[in-house]
Amino acid sequence: MSEPILSLQGIAKTYNKGRPNAVTVLDGADLTLHPGEIVALVAPSGAGKSTLLHIAGLLDSADTGSVHLGGQDMTRLGDRRRTEARRAEVGFVYQAHHLLPEFTALENVTLPQLANGVSARAAQARARELLASVGLEARGDHRPSALSGGEQQRVAFCRALANGPRLLLADEPTGNLDPATSDTVFNALMGLVRDTGLAALIATHNLDLAARMDRQVRLEAGRLV
């Protein structure tokens, strides 16, 4: 089997540590993701899904445990190195699309590439290719306010994949959508992941969508089972 894209080992996280109101949300969580694998992360609200995703994506640090990304131990890297790794290796999608309202769909997908040193021509070409792959080739010049909720989220997917990450982390990416739109958006996400061969960890409450992924992991008492 190929080398894992993501390996979490013994991840623990407690908020308000040492205080009477301390809350342990992760308590020895382990997870391994391989290239091309789409894994559903299922748990009730408040169980620690977002915390796990933030630690996996180097937005937060665990109290104990290790995070390996692409075979490299990220646990003790400084902030600059973590930021560089996150920008190059990880794509994020949230329940809210967080698109920049003053820019068009094409510009929203182009900007992360420009920040990563890609030329304007190459960045626009990739942005058009990604938008076309989710059926939005004719909507590239529209600002988010002129797009439907499902279209906005598909643009957010494209933006997350613009820099060619090896890991995609999604936190309830269809949570704000009606069932029909959710299905359309999820199919677009699955297509993007399959076409690129990256590893994806997708937190969802939707058990029907979770059942369509390669496997499911459930967060229980701070551990993944």
C-alpha cells in the first residue's frame, strides 16, 4: 500500500486545561488516510470533529500526539513551516463557503494560486478547468451573490483544490443545503477527489452521504472507532 497522506497518532486535546471547566474533546485519536481515499468523519455536534480537522490541517496543535503529513512529522515544526505545509498540502472546505464577495467565482479560485506564486495566466487556466469540472464554466464571471448556495459551495471546492493539495478536509460541506442540492454538491466533490487522487476526510451529519464514502470513522469519547 502507498505511503499515507495523513497519519494521526495519539492525538489528545483538552480545552481550559487545569481548570474546573476543562473539557477533553480528543483522547488518543488515531487515523490514517491514503491517496485516493474518501473517509467520512461522523459524530454528534460538540464531539470534537472540527478540532480534529483543525489539528489534522495544522490550524491547531494537539496537547499530545503526532501529525504526519506526506510522511513528514509536522508536530514540532514552527509556525512558518506549518503555514507553508498547510498552504501547499491541505485544502479546506467549510459549511459556509467563505468566498470573497467582491471577487468573481473565477477570481476566488485564482487568488490562492497567485498567493502561492503561480503566474496569472496559469492560475486562471486552472481555475477555469476546475470550474468546468463541476459544471460552472459559464458562471466564472459571476460574484458569489449571483450564485445559488450549491454553486457557491462548488466554487469553494474548486478554491480548496486550486493549489493541488494532497489532503482535503471538509467540515459539514453540505450542511447548509437542501437534500437535492446537497446530493448535487456531494457528487461534484466526489468527482473532484476521484479525479485528483488526493485523500479526503469529510465531517458530516448526513449518514446517507457518509455511507457513499470509502469508509466511516466515528468519534466516540475522544477516540476514532
